[in-house]
Amino acid sequence: MAIVRMLLLLCAAGCALGRTITFSEIYSRSVSNNTSIRLAQKDIDQLALNGKMLTHRFFPQLAVSFDIPNYNQVYPIVSAPRSVSQQLSVDPLGRVTYNQKLPFNAAFAASYGVEYYKYVTNSGRTAADRFVHDFSAAVSATLFRSDTLDRDFAFNNEGVRLKKLTKTTVERSFRYDVKRAYYDYLTRREISQNERLRLDGDAKNIEVVRQKFKSGIISEYALIDYEADFHRSLVLVKVSEDAAHTSENNLYYLINSDPNPADTIAAIPDERVSVEKLTLPVAAMLVNVISNSVDLANYGYTIFQNTENIRYFEQSCLPKIVPAVSVDFQVSNNVLSSWTALPLNLQASVTVAVPLFYEWIAAAQSIENNRITIESARLQMNEKVRALKLKMRNDIITLEGAHFRFFHAKEQTELYRRDYEIAVDRFNVGSIGSWEMIDIKNRFYDNFNTYISVKYAYLSQIALIERDYYIDYGARYE
């Protein structure tokens, strides 16, 4: 029974030729080529850039303007002495303005300008030239209004957090997809190896049976049983090998490379898959699935946005008060650089704007619309929480069922293996016929295929628990 014992070690042994590729390498090679993850990162980068653009609004705004002198601008001087001048030419030369947005909905502005004045007499001679330097500065603030920039920052920061959560979910879903493809390939490969062992055994047996039939030891119906069973094994090998090649292509598609016959995908030894029932941290699972749900985060973002909008519209119904303080003074000098300072001009003002009628009606309708949106989001959020709790309960039941099937499939494998060994001894002494022997043999190999499928179905359910409930079993099942 060397073939049978070798079969039991087959799934864990793998192939010793070529380079062995582990699941960690498969995932690291495939994740770098995943479009969904890269697009999710692009969304984060875009929002981060939007946040930087918002901070640019606090950058100072500096503007410099120059004017070409225009001596055609002539204005009569009514109050000037007749003996001094009768005409004046005013030419702006340049101006520098500085604007700075401040926190708390305040602003600062300053400017400096130069103008050239030319006095002429009736005869056209220049009586006096002088430059006037104008300096001004002002500070203002808007009361009872939140800075819309603060709201934009809050929206953008919440958007970044939401996109990061989305990317994490995409990454975990992709890891699960890769692991499912990995398990599917191992399932198909081990079943194919199992079918190949069955065929190898049948190929040896059919030669012996044919010789026995020619020698008259067995009847024709026994030969027909073995011939039919041999062709059945041939078909099963072909079907299983095709399935293994297909799953291998699917796995290498995720890696973004062609299958290399020299490489071997690492198997999972049977001793890693414990028959002991997993103990799940149910309370932590519920917290994890709720706190990391993208749907719930989207509903929360909707509530946050509309709450901020309501606050904005409520403030728009209040009087808008804008206190401001400004200072302005001028300094002039003539062509002989004689400086003259004009009196300092200080001003303080308060502007009050009271919204009426249309503003109140429009704000009230907008507030009501946002409240309805918030109520809808909360209803959807509550329903989603109920759905997540239901899914968790069902996932736990599915995991327990998968473990139950795995445990008993492993027990059955040992029983059918022993039954197969006993049947061989009984067949050799003539206690059972060919048909019964073939049936016991096929039952063993078919059950081993079932065991392989059930084992990886159990591992796939564990991977789903890891993905959805943020539980990490490390490399135990990889």
C-alpha cells in the first residue's frame, strides 16, 4: 500500500523541483498591478492636493501695477493763484497691493501707490513738480458667520478619511480574491494529482487483469469492469488537469505574468490546518465590521455634510456685522526732494446687513431639505447595521459548518483508506469480486477529492472572516 500512503502525504509535500512561490510573494507581485488599489490611491492623492489648494487661500496676495505717464490728462485748477498755475496734469505711476486672509473670517489689506502731479502756468511753463506717496492699511472681520474655508477644510478632511477607508477595504478585498484564487489552484492541483495517482494504479492493474483474462483466471465481465473503470480514470485525469491549468492561469493573471513550469506554488501542509474549532472574538468582530464599513462611513459623511450645511444656512439668517479699521496717509515731495507729510487719516466703521424675506425663506427651505437628507441617511445607517449583524451571524454559522465538514471529511478519509487496504487483501484471496473492489477503490479516491475541496472551502471561509471582520491569522493558512 505504498501508493496509498504516498497519496496521504501528497497534498502537503508539493513538488521539490524549481523555485517555490509562497502566497506572500504571489500577493506582493499581484498587488502592485491591481488597478482598483491604484485608483483608490489616486482618489486619496487628489483630495490631499485639494487640501493643499485650500491652504493656499491663506497665502498673501501681492499685486504690482505700473502705468505709463499720460501728459494729456489736463484738469483746470480753480483754486490755484492765477500767477502760479492754471492747469494740472495727474499721472499715476504705480501701485503695490497686499491682501492677506486671516483666521476667524478676518482679512488684512495694505497698499502703496505713487502719483505724479505737474503744475503748469498759462504760458505753458512748469511751475512745480511733485510726487505723492499714498500708504493705506485696513483690517476687517465678519461676525456671526463661520468662514466657509473652515467648512471646506472639514469636508476635505472627512473625504480623505473616507477614501483611505475605501482603499483599505479594496486592499483587503483584493487580498481575499488572491487567496481564493490561490486556494482554488491548490484544490485543482491536488485533485489532479490524486486523479493521476488513481490512473497510475489503474494502469498497472489493467495490465495484470488483461493477462489474467488471457490465462483464463478471471471472466470477461471482470475484465469489462476494469476496462470501463480505467477509461473513467482517464477522463477524470483530463478533466482535473484542465481545471488545474485554468486555475493556474487565473492565478498568474493576478500576478501579471505567464505560468513558469519551473516554478511551484507552495502548498499548505495538512498539519497547519487544525481540526480544532476556531474561537472567534464575536464582540470585537462586530465592532470591527461596523467601524470599517464603507457604506456606514458614507452615510456618516452625508450626515456630517448636511449638518454643516444646516449650520451655514442658520447663520445666514443672522445679521451680518463687519467691523473694519483703516489708516491712510500721504507723503509728497517735489523735484528738490522736499518732503511734506499730510495729516494721518484713521477710520473705523461697522457694516450691518440684515437678511429679510427671500433670504429667510430660501434658508428655511434649504435647512429642511438637509434635515430630510440626514433622516434618510440615519434610517439607511440603522438598516445597514442590522444587515451587518445578520451577515456576521450567518458567516459564523457558515464557518462552523465548513469546519464540521472538514473535520468529518478528514475522519472519513482515514476510514476509507483503511477500508481500501482491507479490500485489497480480501480481493487477493478471492473474498470479493472485481466490481466491489473497483467500487471501494473509487470511493476512497473520490472521498479524498472531497476532503481536498472541503479543506480549502474551510480555509476560504476563514479568509472571508479575516477580510470582513479584520481578524488576522497571519501566515498560518498561507
